[in-house]
Amino acid sequence: MAAASPTDLDLAVRAAWLYYEDGLTQAQVASRLFVSRQTVGRLLESARQQGIVRIELDAAYLGAMRLATRVKETFSLADAIVVPTAIGQLSRERTNERVAAALAAYARRHLHPGAVVGLSWGDSVARALSMLSEESLDGVQLVASTGSLSAIDEVLTRSPGVIRRLRTLPAPLLVSTPEVASTFREEGAVREILDLARRANLTLTGMGAATPGGSAVLAGVTTDAEVRAFAEQGAVGDMLGEWYDVEGRVVETDWSRRRLGLSLDELRELGNVVGVAGGVEKVDAIRGAIAGGLIDALVTDEPTATALMARWG
């Protein structure tokens, strides 16, 4: 979207204040600003797109939805957040945005000065971080539970407040050989970051599916052929750079020896691990993460939750 002119920006700010803060109707705002009601609508939409206005939902209400309650009780989760279905067919990117917004709302409930938040990279996790305000992150430490992914870095460049508070491993998620991975694990800087991740009060993790065109493939970490090979070994999903089966058991792959980060066994020992996944292709990955005790809470969308209940409920 092209940058707004100073006049347009001024109008958008004034319209947003009158509408959201003063509680005026769009017609009343139009009268105050001497513009049409249609122009007010465009100004309010512009304010949202430019980040002047951020609409936040209380995750407690999303967790109160009947489907969310069924998922929580059926799978004995500490919590479940289900994003309502939108009208029309949503793209993968739009689905990720909606689920990420719910994850951000959920995470805010656990943020306070002194909190340590562990992060296992995924598109929805990165998007959720970009939605957190400076105020909500005051005094919070963000720490990577795995090596970095370049695709995620691009999302976080839009969030300087996150970057300032984020402690990352000085290495990628996957390195070239097991020997290189072993060398990195001996580095003091790597051990320090992972020790901090083990003390996290809250851990946010994405879940990938062992399907063609999955999140790991889109991130450029692997190929469809490699994922098919993992699936033939029984893998249904990946988390923290490790693959697991439908019961949550680790599937040993070439990744196991080349990855940097906490292990799934270590993840099981943490409290308050929130898994986020949108898309019905991730149903088996979600079930495996739950069955293996890898996550305590789930954030997903309504079609995925419905498919999860139908297949495994």
C-alpha cells in the first residue's frame, strides 16, 4: 500500500479517535470532519492497515466457544482457543494471520515484567509477536528455543520492539553436518540461550505437517521429497526441528543430528507450552503433539478444530 499523505494520515488519526475513543457513529464522525460517511469508512480501514488502530480480542472469550470447550475437554488440554470461521475461502496466509492474532491475544494474558517467553519458530508465532505492543512486552525476555530461520526474520523486521528483547541462538535451525551441530552445542553462547529457554514461563511453538507444501517446505528448510521420506518413517508433524509420529514419539531423521535447539523431550518437561496451527492438513500433527504431551494449550481455527474432533475426538 502506498504511503499516506500527511493530510490523509491526519484525517485517519482524527477519524479513528472520534470513532473508537469518543464512541461517535460513522455519520457523526463524517459531520465533524466535513467528509462523507463512505470516506470515514475508508479512513478507518486505512487506520487499521497502517497500524494506527489495532483491534484486540480477549482470548478468554475465544476460549469460551463451545467448540473450544469440547476440544479442551476431549483432549485434556489446559486451554484451547478456536478462531471462528470467516465467510468465504481463506488463503493460507490469511488463516495464519487470524490464528496469529488469537495467539497474540492469548500470550498477552501471560506477559508481565520478569516473564521469559520461549519461541519455537513458525510463521504464526512470528506474526503473533509482531502484533504485540511495546507496553505488553515491558520487562519481558523473549528467547529462541531453536536456531533461526531466515523466513521468520523477515516478519520480525517489522517489529523493532520484539527484536530489542529477543535473544536468539547464533546459528540456524539446521546446520550442514552432525559434527558442526556438535561444535555449536559446545559454544557457551548457545548453552546460555538454551538454558534460558528451559526456564521459560510460556513457550510458543508452531507445528508443521508432514505433507507436500508444508510450512517447513515453504520456509525453505526442506523439500517435498524429504518430507515424504519422513512421512514414510511415520512422521506426521515437526516441532523444534524434530519430527514426531501420531503418538508424539520422536521420529529419528537426518534432522535429528543436524538441528540446534531444545529437544522434544525437553519441551515435554516445560509448563505452559502453547501450540499454534491453522489448516486441516495439520490435524494429525496436532493430535500427535497432544498425545505426546508436547503442548498444554492449543490455538487453531474453527475448520481445523472441527476436523480434529471428527478424526480423533
